[in-house]
Amino acid sequence: MLDAPDGDGYRLRMRPAPACPEIAVVDLQVCDRCGLCLPLCPPEAIHLELTDLVVDRTTCTGCRKCIAPCPVGALTMVAA
């Protein structure tokens, strides 16, 4: 494990993202679960839960890096 129990390990804990006007959302009816968006999300706000991709509203920074690469257009931005 890289992190020490007191948090003084090699990795720093992520700070909450600042409030942003927009966040990404996944349309699960359209999403084909290809996973292309997962490594593109800088704060790792997009993650897989069972078989669905989920965007964590508290860590999404609204950077839009996940939107264009989605081959089926399942990711869109909405007001936070």
C-alpha cells in the first residue's frame, strides 16, 4: 500500500472538485460500456458500477474530455 495510515504516503488524497456549472452524465440507454471515457477523466469521476458507467457528481470538474471520444454519444453535459 502506498498510502500511510496518516495519509502521508506517496499519493495525496483528492480534494473535492470546485463547484462547476456543468457536469457530465451518461445516458445508459445509449451507452455501450466500451470504457473509452474512463481513462480520459482527469479526476476519475467516471467509474464502472456492476455493468453501468456512473459519473460521480462530487468529483466531475466539467472538463468535457469524455464527451467527444464517446463513439455513441452517450455522454452529455448538464447543469450541476
